[in-house]
Amino acid sequence: MGIDYGLLAAGGAAIALLYSVVLIFYIRGQDPGTPKMVEIATAVRQGANAFLSREYTIIAPVAIVIAVLIYLFIDRPIDSGGAVAVGFLVGSTLSALAGYVGMAITVRTSSRTAQAAKNGLGPALSHAFRGGGVMGMAIVGFGLLGLSLYYIAYQGAISSDPATLAGLGFGASLIAMFMRVSGGIYTKAADVGADIVGKTEANIPEDDPRNPAVIADNVGDNVGDCAGMGADVYESFVVTAVAAIILGALIDLALKANLGYLPGDVASAIGSNQLLVYPLLLGFAGIIGSIIGGLYIRRSIRAEPMKALNVALIIAAVVAIIFDYIFGRLLFGVSNFSYSLLGSAVVGVVVVVAIEQVADYFTAYTHAPVKGIAEASQTSAATNFLAGFSTGLQSTAPSAIVLIAAILSSYYLGYYASGSNNLMGIYSTAIATMSMLSLTGIIMSIDSFGPITDNANGIAEMAGLEGKVRDVTDELDAVGNVTKATTKAFAIMSAALAAVSIFEAFQSEVNKQIVTHNLFSKYSLSPGGTLSFTLTDPHVIVGLFIGSLLPFYFSSFLIQAVQRAAFKMVNEVRRQFREIPGIMEGTAKPDYAKCVDISTQAALRELVKPALLAVITPLVVGFLLGPVALGGLLIGSVISGVFLAFTLTNGGAAFDNAKKYIELGNYGGKGSVVHAAAVMGDTVGDPFKDTAGPAINSLIKVLNTISIVFVSAIVLLALFV
């Protein structure tokens, strides 16, 4: 009896979730600190839970309505047995769960990290990393579990109609976008309001308990950078795997039809469904690597936390590659084809390291770009902003080089190993992307380290802990700013690489519908039998313009949402300073709940417009202008969206760490005129890096997955018009 690779992948998911449980018990067993620290942490946890509960009561009915529509208009016409609707519900449910589970432990880790900081940098680093590890392993565990169980349940449907799987990706993408957008608006409304009045006008420290917006700010770190980011990376993992599995199924169908699709030696190395399960096994390999790499982070590490985190990532990558090789041998034997896929997996791992280095260079205060922003702050906030925004723009060039090199190298590895087959080359790129996302466990452990240390920093300040504790948490907080920036770059890069595979899946589904329903008179196919997307077709041009516009227009909604919410927050904080006697003296307690309520209402209210824009635009373009224009929209959204996202996320993080660099004592340090200019730059960069920039990643995935889900209905419209 052969190995059931679907069950093997599900076993890998179980290992990840079990390890998350082990980490949860470890974290909960640590000292949460003084009663004051526990009180603050409890307030933050209650605020975060209340926000997510209200958000889920809004999201759940929307998800149910969409699932019903998918069943009525997609599943029933193709008699899929409800596979697409079920996939949508599975993807959306696990997306919401991944965000919640990660946030639930990060809010409990912060006070324990602050308490551990009393014993030095090593214990605090270990606590923060292990708390982040719960989110990291939960995300990859839920992602692989949903994929493997869905594959086991609907293997026949996926093999005969690969687009069936797109529902799973659409569910993950849609909920991730909701959580990323609302979480980003929440956190930055509070953060900007707290900074403008507290730091700049009242001249009190960051996270000072006298600031009425301080609790809302700390809650925002968890709902935005934990729950939002968790759902975001979960959907990146799922959508990337979905794209790779769909491509594998398309190749399998061609082989079964005896189309002479591949050379004999390559075709003989590929058994039934092996190309479908290989992406799942890459996820298993990454889980093992992430667990082993995470064990490197110990309490005994006493210096250079960023170096320790990088070493843990490298260990995870090496272990994952070893397991990639083992799984490749099991599936494809010893052949040039198996080695080409291994090479693509290595490309994916190298991309992780390369994009991390690019983001680190442009966002860490140890490098010239951020130091340049700090230096520019000496003249005014205006020159600070010009330096920071140009830094974000400059970061797109090396990011583009990494992206181009990854696409070309991975494509040609599969292309030449398969006898110059285009689809196999694209499948090879999908494998590189899946290899990259297989390290989600360790990447998210490092990312969640950021908001945990940020909250620990706030708790140390609000609880009045001694200066040496704040020194430790300050250092870890600065490192956390860099790790959050590198993870956003990781998610953006994955969206760009996955888009190559998803577009091929979209194009193949269009071709299938044209051939199946004999629509050649309505749609022109190229001599190769595929729908043409040429620049001589005005529909393609129109689609490109609309798609290129979407990330900019989408971002405008989010930045305006933060501006409007921050406007209310600033006025509320000013009101409390003015009308509540004793706040500045510390004899009266601010009304924290009012500020929490402002952020909550703004985040949920402002979610509607960008969500509708992302969901309705591809459907309107597809049904009114056809699949050719929709294909142009998908291409345009990726090209403009990727570079806008890099500009906003890297530029915003650079603003933040320029402020941190000044707070270390450079150019006059805290409280100086230069520091005030840097704070203003940071408030501008906040919605860039934590709201608009990261949400573009989810926008791209929603546009692509909803297009595949509804493409059959879009193409079939030609039968009636």
C-alpha cells in the first residue's frame, strides 16, 4: 500500500497545531508581572476581544450570503456537490480562526515579556518569540489542515475541475482583507491620535498612562499587527497552495488526455495527483523547519536579537530544503525533473532571505536610509517626510530585482526540465512561491515578536517599571519594527509571485469554458488554443488601466479612513486633557473606553467602501466587458499594487525607525525639535505601513480568486448576449 500524501500533509498540520498548544502552555506558565501590569494587559485583551467579536458579527452574515450565492450560481450549474461553496466557508472560517488564535496569546505574552525583561534581553527575547510562535504555527497549521482535508474530501472534483479549489482561496482572501483593513484602521487611528496630542502637544512619553488613547493604541497593535497580519499571511499560504494545486491538476488532465504534453521521461516520473500533493508536502517541510529553527531562540541569548532571529530563519530554511528533497525523491524519484523542482524550492527560500535583507536595509536605523531621514528631520517635518517617502520609493528597485530574478530562475528551471513546456515552467514558479510560504511558521513567529514587544514596551511604561526594563523593551521594540516591515515585504512578494500562477489558472479556466460551450465565435483563441491578451485589443488596455488604478483608489479609502478616525481621536484626547482635571498630574484617570470606542466604530464603519470596491469591481468588469478585460485588470492590479505596497510599507517603517534613532539620543534625542519633526513623519508613515500598504496584498488575492470562482459565469454570459 502506497503512502497517502493527503493524510501525511494533514499529519504535518496536526504537528504544527500541537506545537502551538505546547507553546501556549509554556507562555501561560510564565510570570505575568505585577498586579498593575496584569491590569493593563487585561484591559488590552478585553478591548481586542470586544473588537473582534463585533467584527465577526458583521463578517459572518456576509460570508454566509456569499456562500449561498456561490452555491446557487457556481456549484449548481456545474453539479459540483457544493464543493466551491464548502471551500469558501472552510477558507473563511479558518482565516478568522487563525487571526483570533494568534491574537489571543499575543495579548497574554506582552506582560510576561515585560516581566522577563527585568532579567535581561535574552529572557525577554525568548518569551516574545515563543508567544509569536503560537501565531506562526497556528497559521500554517490551520492553512495546511484546511487544504489537506479539502483535498482528501474533494480529490475527484479537483482532478476533473481544478477551478473548484478556488473557493477555498477566495474565502481565505476575503476574510483576510476584512480583518487586515479593519485592524489597520483601528490601530492607526489610535496611534496617530495618541502621538499627535501626547508626544507633540503634551510632551509626554510614548505609552504614558496619562494619554487617553494609550489603551486603544495597544489594542490596535493586537487587532492590526496580530489578528490582521495573521489572517493576511494565512490567506497568502492558502492561495499560493491553491494556485500550485490547480496548475498541477491542469497538467495531470493534459497527461491523461494523451496530448503529448511532456517528454516521455518527465511524464513517466509524474504519477497521478503527485503534482497536486507536492505543494502540500512543501508546507509539511516548512513546519518541521520552523519548529527546529525556533528552538535556536533561547533565554541565554544576550545580544544582537536581530542576528539571533536571522539565524533561526536560516536554520528553518535549511531544514525545510532537506525535507523538500526527501519528498521530491518520494514523489518523482531520481530525475532531472525532481531536481528542477528542488531548485525552485531553493529559489523560494533564497527569496525569503533576499527580500528580508532589502527590507532590513531600508527600514533599520543601523543603515544609511533611515539615518538620512533622521538627519533630514533637523530642518523640519517637511524635509523628514520628503526623505522618508523617497526612501519608500527607492526600496521598490531592489525589491523588483528580487522579484524578477525569482520569476525567471524558477520558471526556466521547470521549463527546460520538462522539454520547454510553458505550463510546467509556471508550475515551477508556483513551487518556488509555495516553498517561500512554507516558512510561514518561523516568519510569523518573527513578525508577531514585533507587536508583542511593542505592547511590552507600553506596559513597562504604564506600570512604571525601572529604566533598565524600558531599555530592554525599547531595543526589542526597534527590532520589532524591522521584523514587521520584513514580514510585510514577504507577504507582498508572495502575492506578486502567486499572481503568476493564479493568472495562468484563470486563463486556463476561461479556455476550458470556451471549448466546452463552443464559444469560438464570441472569443478568439490563439493558435496555441489559449485566450489572447494582446495590447492591440482595447479591452485589454481598459482592463489594465482599471486594474492599475484599483490599488491607488483602494489605498485612498484606507488612508482617508485613518485620517477621519484620527481627527476624532485627536479632538477627544484634547477634550480629556482640557476637561478632566488632574490627568497631567496623574491624580485622575483618563477615559480610555471612549478612545477605544472611537477606533472600534471607525474601523467597522470604514470597512464597507474598500471591501465593496474589491469584490464588485472584478465582477462588473467581467460581466460588462468580458474575460479579456478582466484578465487585463488582474495584470494591472498586480503590477501597480506590488510597487505601491512596497513604497508604503518600507517607507512607513523607515519613518518609524528614524524616530527611534533620534530617541536613542541622536540629534537632540527625545523632546527636541528634531524629535517632534520625526514624530510628525512617523504619524504620516503609520497608515502607510500598517493600513494601506499591507492591505494591497489582500486586495490582489481577492481580485484574483473571485475572478476564478466566477469566471465560468462570466464566460457563459456570451451564450445569452
